[in-house]
Amino acid sequence: MLTIEQTLHVQADAARHKVDGLRTPARFWISGMLAGAYVGVAVVLMLNAAGPLFAAGTGFGKLVSGLVFGVALTLVVFAGAELVTSGMMTLTQGSLMRAVRVGPAVGALSVTFLANLAGSLVFGSLVAVSGVLHANAAAGTMLGDMLAAKAAEEPLTLFVRGILCNVLVCLAIWMCARLKSEGAKIAVIFAAILAFITSGFEHVVANMTTYAMGLVLGDPNATWALFGGNLLWVGLGNLVGGAVVVGIAYWVVGGSPRVAKDAAADVPAAVPAQAERERIAA
């Protein structure tokens, strides 16, 4: 297992990679859309697996929801995709370590958010049209109950639940960065996501798919106004949880390190090439 200091350097490299992705916007956008869809897969799995348990009143609905939702982050990590909530931690640490500039880091995070939203809307719409939530009536009921519960929450409640959620999501990614065994990485992902889902915290990308399905199905608690408010408050909470509670905290715990600025990290590729030509000419 890597030390905290070593893991911070891994995170700095990951931040460089995310910022570099802006140079190939189509590839970066598709990667972000895939992450939105992968989280959506877990949302639909959760509804179909736990919905019947909630309908039967067994008391195991929340536990099963948490047990299956780890599929989301497992797909993101092992298939490879850009997820905004983990980027909140990684890009913050990369900026603090001066591996990337703040401006490009904010740009990468913003594009990732929009790409996750696009992927979630497409996936959620396809699921709604597919009829799987009608085929499993309990799953459709669970979706309606989730949307009603979200609509009833105050902004502060959504914000705080967003903080608590992304602490756990980013801890999963942080622990994965420290580990070398694929099996151990899967184990920590499922453990952290179990805690987040079963506790009832709020994840902005998961909510994108939830609202997308509700909008297509015409649920009264799935309006664009409620959707936008949820994205705002949960998203801000996720940002605080990922960037501050995990990102900044572990940067401080690791000794507040800095790394040498890699010129290729956030400047156009032509610049270092031109500098090399000037060096040779001299």
C-alpha cells in the first residue's frame, strides 16, 4: 500500500491527466458521458433489486440498495470514465500541489459535470422508454417515492447530505489510489458505497439519472425546477465533501507537498515544442 505522501503524487498525475483531457474534447466528453451512464446502471439495478423489498416491508431495502450500488464506482474505475464527484477531490489536490493551474482544473470539472449530465439524461431516458420500471412495478414505486422524498427536503438538508455522500465516494477513490490489488480496490469501493447509500446521502450524478427517468415517465415530483435545485444544492455539498473534507484534508495530512510544474500539463503542446526548437537553435 502506498503512503499518503506517495498517493498525493499519484493524485497529482491524475489531475494532470484530467486537465490534459481538455485538449481532446470529444474523447473527454464521451468519457464523462460514460461515467454518467455507469452510475445510472447502478440506480436502475438498485430500483429493481430493492424495490420489491421495500414493497414487501422486509426491512432489507436500504441494505440491499447499498450492497448493489457499488457497481457504479466499480464500472467507473475499472472501465475507465470521468466522474465529476471524484474529480472534485483529485483536481483540488492537483491544484494545491501546483501540478495543474486552478483555471484549467475548474474547466475540467465543469466539462465533466456537463458530460455526466448528458450521459445520465440519455441513459435515464432510454431506461424509461424501455419499460423495465413498468415490468417491475415495485421498482417504479420506489422511484416515485425517492423523487417525492427529494422534493420534500430543504436545501440545507440536501447540501449536508451531499457533503456526507462525497466524503465516502472520494474516500473510496483515495483508498483505491493507495492500493495495488484489484480485489482490494473492489472491496473498499463496495464498503464505502454501502455506507453512503444505506445511510441515505445524496450523490449529484446518481440524482441526474433518477430525475431523467422521472421526467420521461411524467412523475409529478420530477420537474425541471426541482431537478435544477437538487443539482445545485447536492452538487455544492458534493464539492465541499470531496474538495475540502477529503481533498484538502489529506493534502494537509500528507505534509502540504508541492510538485514541480510540468509544462505539458496545462499549456498547449506547441509551446514546449517551440521552446525545444529555440533551445536547439541556441
